[in-house]
Amino acid sequence: MKISVCYIVKNEEENLPMSLETVRDIADELNVVDTGSSDATPRIAAEAGATVIPFTWRDDFAAARNVALDHATGDWIVFPDADEGFLHPEALRERLREIDALRPPVDAVMVTRVNLDGETEYGNDRAVRVFRRTPDIRYQGRIHENIVHRQGQFRLFQDDGPLEMYHTGYSGAIGRRKAERNLRLLLRDFDEYGENPGQYLYLADCYMGLGDYANSMKYAILALDAEVQPVASRVDLFHVAIESMRQLDWPLEEQLALAEMARDEYPEQPEFYGERGMILCALGRLEEARVSLERALALYEKPEASPTAETYFTAPVAAIVCARLGELEAIRGNAAAAEAYFRKALALDGKNAAIQAKYDKFRGEIR
């Protein structure tokens, strides 16, 4: 089994070395398409043993990716972004051998990506980063490009094991620059080819990243109602819609209705019990809120109960829920339970100054 690792890059001297390190031991062939770097990216790639292929950028990600495929000769393509890497690189080759032996054979593999902002995990999602090399599999789309099979549907395998990846590309200022670029290309696609409901999810994400909550909510709702749905799940769409409503100060009852719709669709996901609990707090329905928040925490602490890996209910979010439960227990007069929740919150996210302030306030009140 021969593995071709491919990249498209531009000015990725900060991200590329770490990503390359995670594929070094599995790459039988390394192709890097450079779309116009002005930094050390081409040199870094060449020193890692890559064939560096210059490409004149023309606002088309699929075109650049397909050039990398044209140069690949392996049985399998591994195609990470420069800001991604494998968390268990030592297990990659053996895992691909296992997948290669599946019958009927698999065309492509959807892996889990853990999204990181520095050392903080802020959710995960899924993406296709591994697929067979065949002339029938190509990339399509100017932006948020996807692989397509010219002969019909993919036989897709969802890996929940060793092919897990990290992803750092949407943190801080980097995320805003990418959102601006992606929005420009998406709107250009709409101008040229008309609106594509399959792109509503990406528009919602772009507008969310730019703080345009009216449009992020508009496109999240359109995406939720569209006939074309995301491959993985609609968790992110619900999150964008609920958070946009919150930022726009929509009526709490409407926020609650959407959170409950999301909870009903994903009854084993902790985030929507958490969203519901926070909204119920704002409505003054404190006992219902407490029950919902406790359910969120219970699901978070037993992730094996959840049927999907995509979640934004990470440790910092769980910490916020614990702190709110601490406040609710304090209101009920259960000081010991409140103390336990506040301590758990700080154990989950000791850097959260707001939680520390709430705990200090609670400690001052019970003295």
C-alpha cells in the first residue's frame, strides 16, 4: 500500500512544520502545491522531502487541490490542511491497512477534527481527509471544496479512532481573515452560479465569525430548513442559530423553542440541554433549568452515550454549566452542593476569571 500525502499551501511557515511531522512516517510520497507563498513555506516543504509544485492562484481551491492529485501516484491520498495534523501518527498506516481490507471497499474516510485555540479545545467536527486515488475522485467547488465521485455515491467510512486530527485554523485573528476570504469567494460563487443551499452552512459560519449575527442566523435557519443537509450533522447549525439569536436579543421564548428543537433532534448531545438550561435561567424557571443543566453535565461526563462525535460542549463550556449549577444550588440553600459545583467548574477551566469571581462571591456570602 502506497500513501501519497498532499497539501495546498500559501505562507504557512508557522503551521506546516508541525503538520508535516505528523505525516512524516506514513508518506511514501509528499506533494505540496504552493499557491504563491512569500515566506519560507516552499523551502520547509522541500526540506521535508516534498515535491513542491508552483500554482498560479485563481480563487479556486478545488483547482489547486486537483493539481496535487494529478501528481500523486499512491493507492491512498491523505490530504490535510497545513493547520491540521494527526494526533496519533504512529497508528496511521496500520489503521489505513485495516480500512483497506474492509469489504465492500471504502472510497473515502471521514475523520474527527479537534478544533484548538492555543491549548483550549473549542469543539470538534468531521471532515474527509483520506480517500482512494482514482481518476473518478476529484475536488469540486471554488471554496469549501469537497471531493466528488464521478461515478456516483461515495462508500464513506466514518473513523472514530486513530485518524483523529487537530485543527488550529479558525482561532483568533486567523479565523477572521479566513472568514472574510471565504465569504468573498462564496458570494462570488453565488453571483456566477446562483444560490446553492449546500453553501448556507458555510455562509452562516462566515457571518458568525465576522459578528454579523443577523446574517448568520438567517443562513443557519435556511440551512436547517434546506433539502441539502451537511454530511456529519446539524449541531453546528443549531449552535450558530441559537447564539445569533442570543446576540440579537431575540425573545427568550423563541430561543427556547429552537434549543428544544435541537435537543429533540439530538437527545444525547449535552450542548442543547446546556443551551436550554441557560435560557430557562433567564426566564426565571430555575428548577427546570437546574434539571436541564444537570442532564447536560451528565452527558458530557459520559461521552460514550453520545452517538455523534461533533460537539462544542468542551471543558470550558462544562465549566460554565457547573458554575451556573453552583449559583442555582446556592439559591436553593445547598451550600455544600454549590461549593462542589464551583470547585468542579474551576477544575475544568481554572483560567476563567468570571467563574473565579462567582466562586469568590459565593464564599464571601457564606462566611
